[in-house]
Amino acid sequence: MLSTHQIWTIVFTVPFLTRAIHARGKLNVLHMIADDLRPTLGCYSDPVVKSPNIDQLASKSTVFYNAFTQQAVCAPSRTSFLTSRRPDTTKLYDFNSYWRVHAGNYTTLPQYFKSNGYTTFSVGKVFHPGIASNHSDDYPYSWSVPPYHPPSLYYEKRKVCKDKDGTLHSNLLCAVNVSEMPLGTLPDMENTAEAIRLLKSVSDADNPFFLAVGFYKPHIPFRIPQEFLKLYPIENLTLAPDPDVPKKLPSVAYNPWTDIRKRDDVRALNVSFPYGPIPKDFQLQIRQHYFAAVSYVDAQVGKLLSALDDLDLARNTIVVFSSDHGWSLGEHGEWAKYSNFDVATHVPLIVYKPDEASAVRNFGEKIFPFIDVSQNSEEYYNGGKGHGVESVVELVDLFPTLSYLAGLNPPHRCPNPSFHVQLCTEGFNLAYLFKHPETHIDHESYAFSQYPRPSDSIQQNSDLPDLADIRIMGYSVRSNDFRYTLWVTFDPVHFRANLSDIHAGELYVRSEDPGEDNNIFDDVEHGSVLRKLGTQATWTESLKQHIYYFNAGSKSKGVL
């Protein structure tokens, strides 16, 4: 029950707060980005993972249940959604080019907010580091101050994982005693502390802020506090429901998870290339560590949201939680990302937008109380769900949507071609779905993803070929009911796909095959499926138009 003092505080403070927010016309933005996180969360109906803080955020937010990345690997995905341009426009399919030099001087999401009077901050992994962001995280274009990187990140891939015999290794599985780590901390803990420090520094500032916080987990290695493993007893876990490579999966569609093979503990297993499989007991341990890493990220999210509350910023700050792409946990005999499957392209997307009613209703109480599950307590969030959106959306939609919600004019749709246009979007403004989540998006009923390969056969560089080695591009279109993929010849010099030269195809009916295990592309018996789909020719035409749009309008015969 509120005290008399709190009641009078509401009477006098809330009208002033509301007028101040609307006079400024701009909301703050806190954008939290996980790394390699698929929708393995309680709010996405995952029965295993404990994510009470993210679930609590979701209960007060709009939750997009069918959001997809444009390419399932870090640098291309982050460059894509931060510029609202697809990989065929950024011309980035690997880690080795900077879009402002290689493609076009495109305005980024934080840069747009900065140009509209926001103070913009980057903490942790927001842009992919290195060449892909000009070795500067795109500073000073996108950020008001130099981006922050935690000092303990230096040790992330070094021999700090203690084996059973006490020796140190560079392992995939690396649950640790944090007090024994170099510097006595971990990168995401440092990210959280720095983000909270920045929130405190701007809590009384006149200018609105845009704070992006990029967590490094659950990306490998699974160097996480060991107490989170206790949440997932190994005897309670199961293997992926479809741990075998599908019989009708084209070789070009398979990723041989070469990155985890480089880890000391995986190398010691002597797993055969390219299909493995990994021993079942080790598969369970990978799943255990991934789930624990998700709960570790959830704890950081909870601390950050709680600080937002304590500083009285939750009432005028949009909060976004998303990921760059997913990660396979043994489905199709695969581990990691690097594919067009749902497990690699499906991402969480949660958006909280405060309003006047929430400012009054929640005044005097915490909107996001922190929930600590690291000690395997029974205190989990069991609240209601927010607004759920079932329509298929894409990460390129985030730029125009977030701009509009914050009170800015969203960028216009890009022309064709758009390499010369600095500010435009290849996504759609989804803001109306926040009031009408049940609305179906007629113009955006598909999500497009793509993935490059060096060859039809599986090679050591099949997961992540350099641009010069790309010979095939897999273009995939996803609706609520189907996934349809064409693997076609690709020219890496002119960035053109040849749709008349199809190497392989995939078609999955998700109502019957939600795991995407039964490829019926070559089946002669699926006429009824294609009629429901709108005929394969129609979907081929859809992909054709999509590919054409992003290949600089080339009209050469046979090249789209």
C-alpha cells in the first residue's frame, strides 16, 4: 500500500514527468543484444531454460515470436540490422570488409539517433569488432564517446579453463570460479557494471540517450560462472529431438561446425569430419553449458533492468532485447550457426515501450525487480505474458520501428538500387503491431535469410568462406507455414546471383515438420503442399524478385 507521502508524490510528480517526456518528444533507448542466442527462453515457451528476468521484461512488452535474422553469423547480421540493409546491400558475408568503404556510406541506427540529439553509447559487442566496423566499432559515426570493451575479454579464448586434473586449457566447456579468473571477473559482468555506470551518468541529463549493450554470451567458449550449471542437472537433460543429419539434406546446406572443433576438449574427442557425431554424453554437456550461459545472460539483463528502475528511467526508456542469430544444439547433427535453418535464423525480439498509464500505475514500485536464480532457488518469474505477435518479421525492421517508437521520423523505404542512398530502410515499421498485435502483416509475410558456401561439397571453410571463395548463395524465404531455400551460383566479384543455375533446393512444411527435417523439394508427391504454398513457381518468383532487388538491378540474361 502506498504511503501518504508517495500518494502526494504521484499527484505532483507524474504530471510533471509526463509533460517533460512529451515536451521533449523523445524516449530514451536501451538496446540489449545477446550473442548467438536462439529463442531458448521461458517467454518463448522453452520448457527447460530459466530466464526469469527476460521473461519479466517480456510480460510488459511486445514479443515477436517469429523474428528472423538476415544471415546467421555475427558480422553480417549486426551490420545488417544496424544499417537496416540486407547482406546483398552491405556486401558483407564474412568479417573482412567495412560497409562504408566496400558498399555505401549507410547511416546506422545509433548514428541516426545521434544526429537527432541523442547521446549514444556502445558497451561490449554491438558492432562486430575488427575490419567489419573499421576497427573502431564505427566510432565516431555511430557513438558520442568511444565504445567500451571489457578488459577481461582479453582472456576469453586463452587457456583459463581448468580440466579435471587441474591443468588449464582453451576449452569449449568452461564453467569457472570467477574469483580464480584473471582480473577476478568476466566480460559480461564488466559490461553490466559499465552500462549501469553510464545510466547513472545520464539519469539527470537533458539530452535523451541511446545505450546499446552487447553481451558476449551464450557465444562460445562457454566461460561462465560455474554456479549456473547447477540450474541444469545433466541427468534431467535430453538430446536434440532430431540429432541426425536428415537424409534428404543437400550437402551444400550442412555446416560442419569447424569453430567448436578447434577447442581443446572437442579436439580430444577425435570427431570425424564433417558429420561426426559428437558422443552423446558430450552433446548433453554442450546443451547444459549453453542453457547455463543463457541464464547467466538473463542475470545480467535483470541487473541492468533493475538499475534502470532504481534510477527512475524505466518510465521514459524503450527497452529492446534481441540477438544477432541463433545456434544449433545438435539439431540436424549440427552445432553453431552458419545455416538457413530456423535454429540458426530464428531470434528473440522483445520491445518494451513505456506509456503514461504505466508511469502512474507503477510509480512507487519496481517495474523490473531483479530475480537471482544463480543459486538454483525456486524464485522464478511466473507472471503473465505481454503482447505476442505471430507475424513473421525481420531484424532489418528494427531500425524504422525503433525510430518511430522513440518519436523520430522513421527512414523511408530504400529505392532500387540504394547503394548511393545514405539513409533508408530495407525493413518495415512495425509500430502499429504494438497496439494491434493480432494484425497480420500482408506486406511482410515473409522473412528472407541467406548463407554463402564455397562449394557443393563440405569443406573446412564451408561455415565461413571469405568473400573471394564464395561460389554458391543459399537464399531462404520463411513464412508462418513453410521454409523454401534455393542454393544458386553466386559471383563474388560482381555480387550477383544466377537463379537459373540452381545447385539444390529445400522445402519444409512447418505444420508437419517444425524441426525442418524432411526436405520435400524433390518429391513428386507434394503437389497439394505446393498448391497450399501458392505453387513452387510462385515462391521461386518471390525469391527471384528478392534476389533481383539486391543485385544492383542487373538485367543481364540469366543473372538476377
